[in-house]
Amino acid sequence: MKKMLLMLSVLVPLLGYAQREKTPIPTTEISENLFRLFVNNRVSVVALTGEDGLLIVDTGYEQTAADLGEKLGEVSTKPLRYIVNTHIHSDHTGGNQALGKGVDIIAHQSVREYLAKDKVQGERTIPAFPQYAQPNITFTDRMELEFNGQLIQLIHLPSGHTGGDIILYFPKNNVLVVGDLLFANYFPYVDVGNGGNPIHYFENVTWIIENFPHDTTVIGGHGPVYTIQEFKQWKLSLEKTFDVVREHKSKGLTAEQMKEQRVLKEWEEFGKFFITEDRWIDTLFPFM
Ligand SMILES: [Zn+2]
């Protein structure tokens, strides 16, 4: 007994001081004063720093917000002035509560509507964000923001990944931040239940490619940073999957039969993140 007590008295303080494991957030300066923080090697947060302060695009997960906040302190000693949310999903808005106090939060109007409501998911209810963590500056089509010596463009592209996707263009850096309109190297997730559509998704990608300079850097929500040429290759490769699913559907195959026959086997590598070959078939099937 005495021995056990001794052991406990040694162990308890040790456990108490044990460091919580930190989230890996590899950080790269993509262009002068513009950083990509890759939260848990899964989701992008982009930070622009300068005279006026710090602006970030997306806030990662709720659970990684403290580590993200710390990392942002290494990138810039300036105060956080703006958060921009590219869309509603919790891996892009989850840090709003921890980081958003006293900060202006910008998003598409539908993002505020979504975050302001309680959401029932099966047995669970996800409560509305407190007001300070909801976007307080919203728009429906386009807006411009003069910050750190450049006129940042924010553009809504309807009905792609979700109904309220926005992209940002930083002209001084020649960098586009496109949120989940890019899952670099992978099949994208299309949130049909929240206004997404796989056909419009790639129409929006095409629009982006045609409307920005040919040497633009493209940062997506997931995966590596791309050149605009790589963005185009990704799009062209995935559009071929439309033809495959359409052809098989016209011959009378069901989605289940396509999965059994692995009609998208050629794109096997694209299925190794979040959306598998099977889920991509399910996404496309109703639209082909
Ligand atoms: Zn998303």
C-alpha cells in the first residue's frame, strides 16, 4: 500500500504536467506576407499579414483552434483583424469561436444564416454559434476589401461545393484561395444537401481558370498548393469521370454495379482522402 501511494505521488504530478499533444500545422510562406497553415496536414488556413494587421481565411477545426492561434502568433505579431470563412463546414469555421472575439468575420450571407441556427444531426443537436463567432459582414455576389496595401477580391460562386462558396484573390501576391472548390489530388466532396452540385462545381472551377492570370497560385481547402495549370489538369482528369459514369448509366448500369466493376479504377489515387471511388460514383450518378 505504501509503495502504491508512493508510486501515485510520483505519477500524478508527472501526468499533470504531461503536455497535450500538439496538432501539426506545417506553415509555408507562399508569397510575401502570405502563409498557408496546413492544420493537421488536412485543412488549409491562409494568413495575410502586414501593416494593417492579420487576416485569415478559414479557421480549421474547433479542436485545433488553440494550436492554430499559437501558430498565427509566430507568423505575425499584429492583431487579428479579419476572419474570412470560405463556406459553412466545421473544418473551415470551427475555430471562429476561439479566434473570433472582437474580430470582423466575413462570409457569404448564407454562411451566417447557417451558423446562426441550431442544427439537428440524428440524435445530436449542434448549437448555433454565439453571435460574435458568426459572420458580421456578409455579401451575396462580390465584395472588395482594401487591406495591407491591396484590394482583395471576394467572389461568390453559386452551387459548387456548397451553396455559399466564396473565393478570394490577392492581386499583389497573385494568389487565389478557393476553399473546397479544390481538393488537390483527390475527388472533391460535394455537399448536395447544402446546395452543392458536382456539375456546377466544375463549371465554377472552369470559370476560375478562365478569369485569373495563367501564373496564379491556387490554394484549395485540402491537399497541396497548386499552380493554375495543375488546377486545370485536376479538373480535366475528374471531368473524364463524368463521361465514364454517364456512359455506364446509359447502358443501364446501377451505381452499385459500377462500384462492383470499379469503373473508376483509373482514378484510384483520387479516392485516398475523404471521398472514395464508391462515394464519387454515388455523387455523380443522380446528375448524369
Ligand atoms: Zn467543405
